[in-house]
Amino acid sequence: MSTHQAGLAPRTAACERNTLETRVSATLTLDGEGRGDIHTGVGFLDHMLTLFARHSGIDLTVSAEGDLHIDDHHTVEDVGIAIGLAIREALGDCAGIRRFADATVPMDEALVLCAIDISGRGMAVMQVEFSRPKVGEFATEMAPEFFRAVAANAGITLHIRQICGSNMHHVLEGAFKAWGRAMRAAVERVDATGRIPSTKGVL
């Protein structure tokens, strides 16, 4: 059931996060066309978030200025926080969504699985073997920090697992694409009655 067929309003949200270390703004539309307009100052992250937008069908705009003269930690984490908060706001009460979804994505020699539960409980587990410390100027150790920031603030349970792969660009690209495909399915409105997909009656 598409949003347009159901005559439902698109789910949109915006978040601004300003600290002494970063200034981040994020806007998104869950029922979008996969458009990404990403400018974080971290080129590899821009690339990954553009891929995420395309494969999730979420329209995503992110602008960030951070203390990159130190490293990319604060910028990457705060971008994750802002995106997570925007996802939570856009989901609202989660009425009618699929809630659970998973995707497995091959990227050349790499194969990565992502499973999602829009649970209201923020948690991320990333099982990846980082074979080198950086991809471009992106510190690979920041990938788990990014996904933890998103999950904690979006209120989702997120698992990412590297099944195989040796090239870190391929592994991380597979992770972001799998996250996008899983999100696309998890946020889809599939219950025309608008029920909350939980025996608790709330997420």
C-alpha cells in the first residue's frame, strides 16, 4: 500500500543540532523518492548517506559544519544523532508500519546483512572486521558510532553483520545500502487500519 494510494500525508521531519563542536541540520521525508543532498565535510560519509537515501527511498538533506581540524568524530556522531531524531519524529506513532525488516546486500566480494526493528528501543550492533583505519578521510571506527547514534535517537534496534568481504570501502558501502533497503521496508505503511504493530499498543 503506497502512501499516495492511501491518500496519506508524507511523513517529514527536520532536526537541528548545534553544539560548541558542530552545527548540523537534517531534513527527511520517509515517503520520498530517494533524493540525497548531503554536505557534511566528510566525503566518504556524504557518499554513504547519498547511497542510503537512494536505496531507502527516503529524501534526505544534511548539512554539517564541525571541528574537522581535530578529526571526524564529533561531526559523524552528531550527523547520526540528527538523522536519528528526524527519523523518530517522522515516524510519529508508527501506525500501520511493517516494523521489522532485513536486507542482505552484495558489494563485489563483500556481503553485508542489516536487520531492523522499529522497536522504540535504541540499540545498534555492528559486527564488522575493520581491516584498515580509514577509508579516504573517514575513520572506519566511526561507522559503529554513527549507527549507534542513529539507532539510539531514532528508537530502532539495528543489527549490521559482515558475512564476508575484505575491501573496507565495499564492506561499508554494503552496510549503508543494506541499511537503506531494510529501512525502506520497515517504515512502509502496510496496515490500512493503522494499527500499531505491537501487542503493547505502543512503540
